[in-house]
Amino acid sequence: MAKLSAKIRIRTRGAKIRKLPLDTTSEKLPRGRPTAAPPSEIRGRADSYRWILEQVWGSLWPQLSKAQSQADVIEALQKHANPYDRYFIPIAELMLRILREEKFPKRTAARINFMADSLAGLGQVSPRRSRDICAGQRTIEKGAHKIIHYEFYVECSCGYKGPSRNHACAKCGARIISKWDSVLGQ
């Protein structure tokens, strides 16, 4: 059997006919499940709800704790959360479900934060997922920007000129004295 040259093999390899897709204008969709709502939007809504609930919680909580139906929740909101009731009435059923959760906190501040973070998803995501999104966004914000390293340029009486090392002269170790040392007691 005769051997074929490598040049012929390379040429035949590229001769495949490719089929054109039916829809050439569509872009590739991102992989995975589509998000129900942007996390930053959920976090912003949760912060807003926290502020609102802090304002009205003292008078609202006694009525909410007794609520047995969606109508009871709406009535409590109309009486004790005015003028903010319009934010919560459309999600009164979700609010009742959150009140009935086993892990609903006992302390006032924790209750407010739990309720606000759970409601922020507006039912598009589960209350648990809404709380997770809020916690994740707060963690991202907390660690977003921080100073990793800073230094001073010093001119010391020992003759050293250059960057400091651990807030002291790199040559003789003389400490840098700042006006904040006396205030902070260092």
C-alpha cells in the first residue's frame, strides 16, 4: 500500500464542510441558571427595609406576633406601619411565612434584620436565599478596599534618608512620633 504524504493529510483535514447555524445573530447565553434578581438590588432593598422596620417595629411587632392570616398582617401594617405600609402590603403573605419560620430570632434587632433580609427578594428568590445574598453582598463590601501597606519617608538624625520600617528609622530604629500617638495613648 502506498503511503500518503503529510501535506495531503493536512489539506484533507481542513476540508470539512461546516453547517451554518439557523440563527446567526444570536449570542451565546451564559451558562447556568439565570438570576432572578441582581444581588446588589436585593441588598439595597434589604438595607431600605431595615431602616423602615427600625422606625415602626416597636408598635408593629405586637400585632405581627399575633397574626394568623394574611389579612391580620395587612391590618397590622395599615395600623402600625403607616406611611410605609405600601412597601409591605403586596408581600404580606411572604411576611407571614417568614414569621412562621422555625429559625425566626428572639431578639429585636435580629428580628428586624432577619425580616428585612428575607423580604428583600420579594418572593423571586426564597427567603433563605435572599438572606444569603444579602450576607454575601455585605461580605464583598466589607473586604472591597483596604490598605495593605503604607510607609513613611524619613530623614533621621543618624543620617538615614529613605522609607521607614515598621514606623521607625530603618538604620537606628528611632520611632516616628505622630500627633495621634498622644490621643491614642501609644
